[in-house]
Amino acid sequence: MPIDAPTPHVTAGPRVGLRPFTPGDAAEFTARAAESTALHRPWLFPPLTAERYAAYAGALTGDPSRAGFLVCEHGGDPGAGGPIAGFLTVNNIVRGAFRSGALGYGAFAHAAGRGLMGEALGLLLAHAFGPMDLHRLEANIQPGNAPSRALVRRAGFRLEGFSPAMLFIDGAWRDHERWAVTAPCG
Ligand SMILES: CC(C)(COP(=O)(O)OP(=O)(O)OC[C@H]1O[C@@H](n2cnc3c(N)ncnc32)[C@H](O)[C@@H]1OP(=O)(O)O)[C@@H](O)C(=O)NCCC(=O)NCCS
């Protein structure tokens, strides 16, 4: 593969593909995250500097309890990497009898509201319940985060419960709804 070839997709659909975070994505990721603060706050705080991106991406790629995927829109030129539309992470992966992980995600502003994250989440579910050999994915969402609740509901997640003061976000312990989906049992 040529040295500047785009990183291959792990999985792809009609409009987007998922691929790993790489060190070379730092400039685009942090620029798009900076453009997206109005969309992300107060729910999400992705890295905005090269140094923080390196720590974030490094932790996602070097830890079996985590996985991360960039959501990339297909490029216009054959072989060209498309723009990064957002990202999906799977955290707190536990194996054994649980085979579960906790989702994180964000769209970038230029891509939001176009159905790209919905397609990406569908791809991630198939990948998680296939090659990643997980049985369950959960998404913990603050009750006021309507776009996030809508995204997981459309993807087939069910509301399993409510946990007061569950996660420390933006300087305080925030209540969360616990949404989850399990693999089709066969
Ligand atoms: C949550 C978040 C990732 C959802 O992203 P999104 O861009 O709204 O999601 P989608 O790409 O699926 O787009 C959803 C909308 O696009 C619409 N849409 C437009 N074109 C579409 C198409 N061709 N196909 C499917 N849907 C399309 C959908 O109908 C949907 O509209 P609706 O919400 O009015 O029903 C985004 O709002 C975000 O980044 N929020 C801030 C970060 C955050 O909250 N993270 C999660 C913390 S728990």
C-alpha cells in the first residue's frame, strides 16, 4: 500500500465507512471538533489539541477494553479518504458472560442531521455483534439530550433505566438514562 493511501475501512455502508483513529487524523479531527463545540456542549468534550488527540486516540487503540472508529463520508475521488463526519467509541468492554461495552459518539457540525451517524451506528452494531464478538451495547444519555436519545432509539436501543448522578461531566455528576441493545439471539 502506498504510504499516503487512505486507511482501509473496517466496515462500510452506502454513505460512510468506519475506520480506526490514526495519528495522521489529528489535524482534521481537532479542527472539526473545534467547529462543532456548539453542537457538542454540554454533552461531549472531544480533544481540541494535537496533544490531547494523541492521548485520546492512543488510549483507544492500545487497550482491549476500548475501541474507536472514525465515521468517514465516502470521498468523491476513488481511493481518496472522505471527510470525517464523526466518531464512535466503545468503552468499558467486558468479556466473559457479559460481552458488553459502553458507547460514546459525536457528529461533526458539517455532517450533523444528515443521517450519517444513524448509518454509522448501524454499521457499528453489526461490527460489534459480529467481528468484535460482543453481546450488548449500552449508551448512557442525559435526559435532556434529545438528538442522542433519538439516534439510539432509531437504532433499536431500549430504555433500561435511570441512574441519578451517574457520570461526572462538565464539572458535575449528571443523571443518565441507560439505553441498551443486545445482539439477536440465535
Ligand atoms: C447525537 C448526535 C451524534 C446525533 O447525530 P445526528 O447527525 O443528529 O444523527 P443522524 O446523522 O442520524 O441524523 C439525524 C437526523 O437526520 C435526519 N436525516 C437527514 N437525512 C437523512 C438520511 N438521508 N437518512 C436518514 N436520516 C436522515 C434523520 O431523520 C434525523 O432527523 P430527526 O432527528 O429529526 O428524526 C449529534 O447530535 C451530536 O453529535 N450531539 C452532540 C454529542 C452527543 O450528544 N454525543 C452523545 C452523548 S450521550
